[in-house]
Amino acid sequence: MVKLILCIDRDNDIGDKAGESSPVIGREKNLITARNLGIADPEDSDINTLYAGVKLYDQMVEEHIDVELITLAGDRKVGLISDQKIADQFDDILQKYNVDSTIMVSDGAEDESILPIIESRCKVDGVQRVIVKQSENLESTYYILKTAFNDPKISHTFFVPIGLAALIYSLFLFKGDPKYALAAIGSAIGAYMLYRGFGLDDSIVEFRLKIEKSITSSRLSFITYSIAVILILIGTTMGIVSFWEYYSRPDFFVGLIILIMIFINMSIWWYIIAGWIAIVGRMIDLHIEGKSAKGYYAYLFFLFSFGLLLWGASTFILSITPSVKEYSISSETGSNLLVLTIVGAIIISLIGIWISTRTSDAFPKTV
């Protein structure tokens, strides 16, 4: 029976930075991995985890304990993907070795979150956390903060909302109307959080890359993407004009929710048409290349259903707002319209699902 010293690198720094494949088995291989990781990134805390595992291995060998040192690494996408990789590697280790128990070595709570997976497969005798000693002076604190703020994930998460709040408050203060600053700040930060939460930043980057690719390859989608951008700008301009028309009225303020509904109602169909044109251009390019465009049919219907829902909801809310004269329909008519748009959106979505599963491509996929 062998006892395992298990070093955990949940985010796979040893693979991404040092180019080492996991699992790393044995004292010498772990020393080489620690050295390579130290050369690639001297500030990585996983270096200390590997050296701590080597030290613990040497101590147990001196005590004549049958022990093996193994490092398991996960994936850069920390979560289910990385944990599954570690679990699969550990299962392979258990099949290879007659394991009695394990001692886990980690550099913090993130790596230790894998502990239940290890415990479900083998007895764990203990967990050794490696804490790096460093002087607690102003210079080291400044360095830690500087390193953290240089991380794009931290800077985008904290600096952008704070910057938005400061900028919006300054603009309202300069205008001499700070009483609406709090509402505007909340709206801007909320929109930014939704933007990051729904991954729209990744979608925009992907959209930019598609445009660059379509330019270099002389595809039709470049024209359709350009048209889509123009329509989005037109829709946004019309929405902002209507928004500002009601916001700047000196006699009354309709409220932030109503202003947002006005913006949506005026701009949503421009956005939907822009999306349709971009998708159709992409589908045509795929057909020309002889590739499958079957999945894009559902996007067309889902996009229309989404626009219909937003338009119906915004129209209903504006219909029950007497201060917005352009929507002077009765609340009963507005509620009936909302029900019809919901039913219509569901039916259109179901049609899109049916067509995407039944329609065969006009152009067969080339091999």
C-alpha cells in the first residue's frame, strides 16, 4: 500500500506556463516542473506548492514510508471542466497504484475546493496549505495592489463601474442637476453588469473578428455586417432622441423606467432587422462554401420573437403612462397587445425550432 502526496494545480499553470503535462509523477519530475514554472513565472504560488510536496516527500521517505509524489492539474477554465479533468486523472492514478491514503498539498482555498472529489475516492490523512512568507511593509503592499490592478479581470470588474459612476456624477454636477445622478449611475452600472454577465463583451469581440475575417476573405457577410452596424447606429440614435425628448422636458419627469421603455420601443426593430441581415449574410456565405447553415434558421425566429416580446412589453408599459402622448391607447388595448405578442413570440419560436430540425440544406456539405 502506498501513500500519495497530492499537489493540486486547479487552473493548470504548470501546463499553460511551464508546458508540462499532467499528472506529474515522481520527485524528479516534480522538481523539473517546479523549475520550469519558476522560470516561466517566478511569481506563481504553485511553485511553492510543488516544492512543499517535494519536502514532504523527502521527510516521509526518511521515515521509511512507502510514498509517491503526484501533481494533478485541471484547466484554465476553473470550475466543472477543471474539476472533471482532475477527477479523471485521479481515477487513473488509483487504478495504477494500490493507494492507502493521500495527503493533499495546496496553496489556497481554490485548490482545496477539489478536496471533496479526492475524499469521495480515497481516504485523506491531511491537507497542507502552503503560505508564502513576505515582509508586511508598504512596498510589498503596493506591489500586491499594483499586480492585482494590472490583472484585466480585476480592473474591468472594479475600475469600469467606479469610473462610470464618477464620470456620470461629474456630468450631472456640471449640468447643475445632480438629483438625477444616482438614478443615472445605477442605470449605467446595471447595464454594464448585464453586459459583462451575459458575456456580450465576448460576443462583440467575436463579431469584430468575423468582420475582419470577412474583409480578408472577400465575403458577402462583410457587406451585411456593415449594413447591420449602420442600422444599429440609426436605431440607437432614434432611441436616444426620443429618450432625450422626454428627459429634457422642464414641466415633468416621466421616470427612468418609462425613459428606457421609450428607448426600447423606438430602437428595437432596427436592432432586429440588423440582426436578421447579419445572420442572412452569414448563411449565404456558408452555403457558398458548401457548409451547413441549418442552425441559423432558429436564430432568425428567436431573434424576431425576442424583438416582438420587447416591443409588446414596452408598448404596454407606455400605454398605461398618460404623460407619454404618442402611446395614447387604453390600458385594456395595451394588455391585449401584450398577450398577443407573448403568444405570437411562443408560436414563432416553436416554428423556428421545427424548421431548424426539418430543413435540409440546399447545398450539401463538402468533404
